[in-house]
Amino acid sequence: MGEKCKSRFSCLEVVLIVLFTLMTIIALILLVLLFAPKTTKTTQKNAAVSKNYLIGVGRADCTGPVAEVPLMGYANPDQLAGGILSRLYSRAFIVAEPDNSKRVVFVSSDIGMVSQRLRLEVLKQLKSKYGELYRQDNVILSGTHTHSGPAGYFQYTIFLLTSKGLIKPSLNALVNGIVKSIDIAHDNMKQGRLFINKGLVENSQINRSPYSYLQNPESERNRYSSNTDKEMVVLKMVDVNGQELGLFSWFAIHPVSMNNTNRLINSDNVGYASYLFEQEKNKGLLPGEGSFVAAFASSNLGDVSPNIKGPHCINTGESCDNPNSYCPVGGAKMCMAAGPGSDMINSTKIIGQNLYLKAKELYTSAFQEVTGPLHSAHQWVNMSDVTVQLNATHTGKTCKPALGYSFAAGTIDGVGFLNFTQGSLEGQPFWETILNQLFGEPSSETKECHKPKPILLNTGEISLPYPWHPEIVDVQLFTIGSFAIVAFPGELTTMSGRRLREAIKSEFESHGTQGMNVVIAGLCNVYTHYITTYEEYQNTVQDLPNGPEPPFMNVINMTLLPGVLADVAPVSKTFGDVLQDVQPQYRVGEVAEVTFVGANPRNSAENTTLKTFLTVEKYENISGNWHVMYNDASWDTRFYWTKGFLGRSQSRVEWHIPSSAEPGLYRIQYFGHYKVQPILKPAQFYAFNGTSSAFEVVKL
């Protein structure tokens, strides 16, 4: 949703450039005040503490509605959900000191990003359950940044517009899923050990803003072999008996293998990596079941794409790898990057498998143990009016947020609209006239602050019906012994992430702590778009107050989603009846497909009894029972919902039969709820299911 550009500072708000500087300073202050070791008896005592932490891991479904809601990420109002490719999950780990005196919680959820409203709602629920055990300072919420999850969980107007308002089923599913994952981790804490490992992932990323990257000093660029961060960091968790508990990893890659034509809810490449790892460790169980948890969390992915074939004009096939990502015929909207596969789902699996294989290698060979005390710190910062001393002669001042023309251009992973171009340094009188009439002209101060970027949307100076952009943002830091997690509320570019890690590691070293492993967790706690590099900055140390708390806005019924009509079945049919049945026999590698009389999947969004929209079941000759082999969390299944006229709809289930499928007799089941609307009475919902004919699967 933020801007991408390929010329220096042209599409990233100056306020966000200074944001990086300020947050670096704050992170260093946190280190100085809270984490720097002191030569005391306490330090000596901590050094002698048992290596065993208390560790818990948990995973919970946070999928939400799978039909008619916008997908969050590309800001494409026409990209509405119409089915499901994979379930979305929240994955949590809790680490506590042996005496239970301190603890930290890290959550990685299969969502576009964490919103301020989502974080505040989660903290509210945690406080009602656990009192002061889980707080703003020791809980980090991070989004994987999949662009194929439901929108509608924000409280600021710019996001409400692209999300069609606040969608309570989306918000509730995320809040409940995140809290449940923490509950599971909390209830399963046991003595355990942590191990860290690092390694390079190849053939999985490109820099999607290479011309911006080249604006960094040559001497700095020469220190690195690539214009992307290829390093994956893996944290392995086992109990004291060596039983495997889970894996959390951090790697810089955009989960946009699924492009903006996709309509199926899914967790994209990083979610597929989690799926493969968890299926391996939880053998014989369906996706989402089993105690082992594998999370692939986001990092400094701002300018990193998984579409490694690079940008090409989709109408001519020629390269559009130029500063403006512009095609000679058709302009910017024709320039799109492609992944390594035959289609976007195949590309998702290829990149996801690359991540899984590297994580598996690093997990298996992780022998460096993480030991030492736990610390956590958090601060809210009002980013609209902060002065930062950049060096001896220059200061920088933050100002109210605004979005430029390049924001509307999108990226090579998902083009924008109306042929806006990346790297725009000049405004367009036509749009300026219209938008100034609608929202008012930006103030002189805002214009000056955001130069050289021309302002398209003056979001920081619009407050109707609610403020358009957050001004109060979170900065947060954990240390688990020699391991530090920096929670960042946005998308850091490759080089800005490198600078932040170096600055924090250097600060640790200056206070006597050598060999710290610093990871950046992206898309945490609140969303502030993109953060790029700034050439010079200096740091000062000062007292660290809590900062101003963000508002909890009473956004209740602001939604642009259409209401759900009462469902209607065709004449002489009922919900779940088969409209087009399966074939009698399929070979491995083929697609079994069946179409049912459907009902709106939104009816099932908050029904806790529905765990899946589909099952693929195998007949067991010995028991005479049908056994569930796949569900809608399995990446070999597809669930498509098609809306018809006046409440009619169809649901199609596909099973892409994998080579691992055993020969035998199978069937497909579909589950849903249909809505009845009595006159002058509340709506009523009824569960139903449909079943295909049995079919045979044979080997090639």
C-alpha cells in the first residue's frame, strides 16, 4: 500500500526517512538504558543461571471471511476474496526466565500487516485474561505480509477506504486467532533450550527497486555481495529432553508470489514454507494440527521481490527494468514481474520450498545455544512533530504524513491504477485540482517537509470521518540472551535494515556485549508504509518515557461491504446438492473437481464449529469408514465460490492430486451455512454439507 520508487527519495516520505533515523536512535536509547550490561553481582548471578528457559509455542486459525471482502496488500478495490487456497494461522512463541520473573512473546500471523487497532484489541483481551503478565512492552505482533489475506481490521481512514471499512468478522478472526495462539503457547510452557543458526538463501529474491538501491554510497554497497539480504536466521526450540517444539525464522522476502489477480485466501510463499515444515514434523496429521510450530516471519523486505524473472511488459514480453518501470506500449500498468513457475501458485510453491529447505538445513545444524537474561522495552512515539539532530550542523523534523504520486503507481509485483509512474518527482495539475477541492490543499509546511516528493493524498491533514493515518507509532525491542529482536512498524528496505542492525549491534558492543545476533521483525504493531535510508545521522541518549498512547477510535459500523442476501437454492435443489459431479477415475497429477449448490461463505466466517469448507476423504476397507486426508488448509485443494443472481451461488472444489496420494477410493465433501431471512425477524443460519460420488485414484 505504500510507495515504491526507483529514484532517490522520490516516493518515500521524508517523514519516514527521518522516522528511520528516529527509531534507530530510540532503539539505541532502549539499549543504553535497559540492555547495556553492568559489572554487578546481578550480572554475575545471571551468568550462572541455568541455560533452560521456559518455552511455549502455539498455533491457531485466524482465517476470517473468504468471500466478497477485499484482500489486503495491493490496495486493489476489485480484488475481492472468492474462495480459499490455504488457511491463515497465527503462530506464537513465549520465552520466560527459569524463575518466571520475565517473559517475552513473539507472534507471527499470516496477515498483510499488524494494524494499531488489531494490536490494541489483542492487548485488551490479554489483559482481561492474564492481568499484567502480557503487556505492550513484552508482546510483539508481526505480520508475514501476505497480500492474500482479508482486509478490514484498521481504524484509520486511508486503510478503511481500501478495505471497504471496518469488517468485524476479519478483525474478530485475527484477534481471536492471535490470542488463542498465545493461550496455547502459555498453556504448554515447559523447560527448554534455544539454538540459533544463520545461512544464505539463493535463487529466491530480487531487488524490485534497484535504481533506488544504487543511490546508496558505493563504498557501502561494495561491502555486500548482493542488493538484497540473503541471510535467513533460524531459532530452534526444544525441551530439556530434546523433544522438538518449534522453529521461528526471519527472512527478507515479500509474500507476493500470488499477484493482484488472485482471489483465493492464502498465506503465500512463507505460508507454504510453514506448511511444508509443519507437515514434516507433525506426520500423519492434517494441516493446522500437531504440536510442532514453524513460523517464517518478515524482516526488511521493503524492496525485495520473490518474482525472480524480473519485470517484463505483459503485452509485448520485453523488459521494463528501467527507473520508472514503464512499458513503451501501455505504460506503467503493463510492467509486471514474474516468478519462477508456470503460474502464480506454482511460483509460490517453488519459492516456499526454497525457504523450507534452507530452514530445514539450518534447523538440523543449529548448535549455537542462546543463553542469558531476558529484556523487553517499548515506546510510543508521536511522529508528526519530532526534531532529530542528524549531525553537528543539520537537524531533521518530522511532519504529518502524506502519500505521493508513486504510491498510486504500485510496484512491479502489483501495478497501481490510472498509469501513475514510479519515481514521480512532479505532480499532475489535473489530480491536484480534484484532490485539493475534495480534501483541501496541503499546507506549506507539509509541502516543504515532503520535498522532493509531490503530494497526492494529504492524509496527515484530513481527519474526517476519522484521522487518515496513524501519527503515534510503536518502537519495541526484545533481547533473549545474545539474541535481539527489533520490532519495526513498517517495511524497511534492504540497506536501511542493514544500517539499523549494524547500529544496534555496534551499540551492544560499545557497552561490552559482543556477538549479539540482531534480527529485524517487520510489519509489527502498526503500519507506517516504507522506510528508506538516510545518509547521515547521530545518536543522543535521553530518558525514555512511555510516550503518548495511540487513540482507540470508536469505528463501529463503517463498512462498504454489501450485505449478505438470504441464500436461494435452484428449483428442485437444496444446498449442498451436486451440480457437476466428479469423474469415476483420476490418475495422480490430474484434478478432481466437483461443483455444488452453494451458499455465501461469509455466513460461516464467525461460526466456530466450521473448521474447513471441504474435505477429501479416502475409504478404508478394513474399518469401512471414510478417513479425512486433506482439508482447505492443504495446498493441494482449492475452494472457489461464485456469486449468482438474487442469493444463488455455486461452490467448486478442486483436488490437485499429488504424487504422494495413495491409490484407492475417494470422495469430496463441501461444508457451509445458508442464510434464511424471516420477515421482521433476525436472520437464521443453518449448517449443511454436500458429498460427491466416490471416485478412484490410480497411479500413472
